[in-house]
Amino acid sequence: METKISSVPVPPIDDLIEIRKPTSLLIAQFFLFPLIIIAICIGIFLLFGYLTYEQKTAQEYLNDVRTGSELCCRWQSAYELSNIISSQKEKLRRTNFADGLVKVYQSSRSEDPRIRRYLALTMGHLGDPRAIPALVEGLSDSDIDNQIYNMWALGSIGDSAPVPDIAKKLEAPDPAVRRTAAYVLGALKDPRAIRDLTIALNDPSPDVQWNAAIALAQLNDASGSELLTTLLDRGYVDKLEGMTSEQKSQLVINAIKCLGILKFQGAKDKILALSQNDPDLAVRDASLEALKKF
């Protein structure tokens, strides 16, 4: 008896080959898609956080400085106040905020110096002349940084009333204080400072000399022209210690601008050379602008 062997249909060979997913699809499936989901979740979290976040007002920060129980929180509140004050200054100038700010500043003399520094910055950013007497008083602080912050604030307010008080700081023992005083006097552009700035051209510190010469140029006084011309010598400036290359270039640029203001003929050829050969493009640009003034 003949045994019949039933035939089982064999699928085409192509159907037996395992179909592999592309590597890019696997990466997307196991890595990219989960990352997208995580990013969306984080975005939603940040969005709701932003919508529910309420920044304190300047008055609230000032209240924290005045009544805060922890010293660390008080100086941090003063720091935050100095950061936000610029965006609210126009509105605050029309209120008695400056009066309250001055009172808190005056009451902080014996406390953490950082509180007074940041309150001084706040008064500078606010730009309200009502703060000038308190800032002038702060020039006698024993903390050197406080003196510097106060001078900066007075310069930012822009009123020339404190010029005699700032000029006295050109005789301070600390060169950083003298340097800042010279810089601020140049920013205020009051002719009463010319005599003291001229004396400062002979200061023992080169930094003070340079700032005094720059300040005098801003007052259209050419007494420091020769000194400024020495700063056009790249060989001299590049040997200065304690300055980055960017700071050195900025020093040269400041000298160029001042000599251009003064139209000092003794510096014209050197400025021309810098406009053609200096490796810093910013120095070249400043030189070309200065040459237009001669």
C-alpha cells in the first residue's frame, strides 16, 4: 500500500527572512521619543512655574532689608533690589521710595557692609538726587569697597553737587579709591575738578594717572595728552601686568578716543599706525573714528 506524504506548502524564501528595523528607527523608539516626552513634561512644569511666579516689588525688597530677621537674607534682598530697580525707577521717582531707601541706607552703617554696597548701587540705578547727601556721607565709610560703590552711585546720578567731596578722594591712601574718584570726576564733567585732576597726573599709581588724564580730556583739558600718547605704544601696554588682553585693548581705545576729542596733533601719526597695523579690530575701528576728528 503506497503511503502518501502530504506536502506542506513552503512559504517563499523572502518570507522566512527576519525583517530588521532600521537602526535609526530603534534609536528614535528607545531614546528620542522618551526624551521628547521628558522635554514636554519639563516645559509644562516650567510654564506653570512661570505663570504662578510673582516677582517681589522694589518696596517689598526694601522692607525685607529693613525688617529681615536673618542678616544673610537682608544683604541678598539688597542685592536683588539693586538688580530690579532699573526697570521700576521711572515710577519710583514719583513716590517717596527714595526717602525710605535713604533711611534704610543710613541705618545700616554698623551692619554687614554688603547691605550698604547694594543699597548704594540701588540709589545709583534709581538716579534720584535725594540720595546724594547720604552717599556723600558714605564716602567716609571705613570699608574701601563701600567708598567705591558710593562714588559710582554719585557718578550714575549725574549731579555735580558732590564734585568737591569726590575730588577729596583723589588724596585717599588706597589707589583703587583714587582711581575711581578720577573716573567719576570725568563722568561728571565739572570744571571744578580740573585742578585736582591735574595734580593726580603725578599720582604714584599709573592707573590713577591714566584715569586722571582721561577725565581731563573729557573736560577738554589737554594736560594729560602726553601721558595718553604713551598708551598708544603697544609695546609698553602689552608689558603691563595684572591686566587681560581685553583690558589692555580697552585702555588703548580710551586713550585714542580722548586724543581724538582733544585733536592732539602729537598723537595723530601713532593713531594712524594703529588704524593700519593693530591686531585688535576694535582698536583699528576706534583709530579710524578718531582720525576723522583731526
